[in-house]
Amino acid sequence: MKALDSLDRKILMALQRDGRLTNQALADAVGLSPSPCLKRVRSLEKAGLIHGYHAEIGRKACGLAVTAFVRIRLTDHSSETVTTFEKRIASVAEVVECHLMSGGQDYLLEVVVSGHDDYARFLRERLHTIPGIGAIETNFSINAIKHRSPCPIP
């Protein structure tokens, strides 16, 4: 792991707040000239601290009004079952995040859909077609209180 100094931390925090900053604006924000700032950004990218630059889309404005958190328990943990599930779930557009979990459930999915009818279709046509799923439990988000906050940089 790359040792971070205070300038690296400032760069990471600034880019988390606004990934579209120009190099000049970023350099000004962290107190560097553009060339050394760009060098540091490239070093942070190479070290795997920066994985990419993304636009955050307004889900509701796109018609994705429902967020569901879906807990999955597999029937067994054979290599074939796990590999099949992970490959299939990775290709499902409605699943925006999938986490392998400890505890009573195997996976936690974050799913976005237009409404409850669309979620029912997602269950029938997407999840129920994946072999090896033993149980599915769903909770619907009422409101996101804290959403996609910047990571604290130690």
C-alpha cells in the first residue's frame, strides 16, 4: 500500500467531492502547481487508490424510484454454485452492487428498479432463473439518509 501524505489525502478528498475537477483546479485546491499535482494523481491511480471517474446519476430522475436490498442465501457453497451465481449476477443491470457477506446470508444486493411491478419482474425473470439460490429476502429503502459519501482517508 502506498503511504499517503497530507497532499495525497487532499487530492483524494477533492476528487471524491468532484471527479470532474480540471488538473489546474485540483492543483489550486490542494496548493500545488499543475505538473506535480498530475504526477501525484497518476501515482494514486497506479497504486489503485483511484479506480475511475464516474458521474452520479439521479436515480429517480431516470425513473428508478425503488431501491431494494436483497439478501441471498445459496443452496450450497460449491465452487460451481458460487461461480455460476457471481457470473450471472454480475451481468444483471438492475443490480448496482453485490457484496459477499459473512453471517446468515451469502450475498447482499442493491437493486434499483422503476417500481414494485418492475421488482416482481426482476425476481421472476432475473433472480429466479439463477440456479443455486436457496432463499431471497428483500427490504425496500424508504429514503436514503446518507448516500455515496466520500470515503474517509486514514
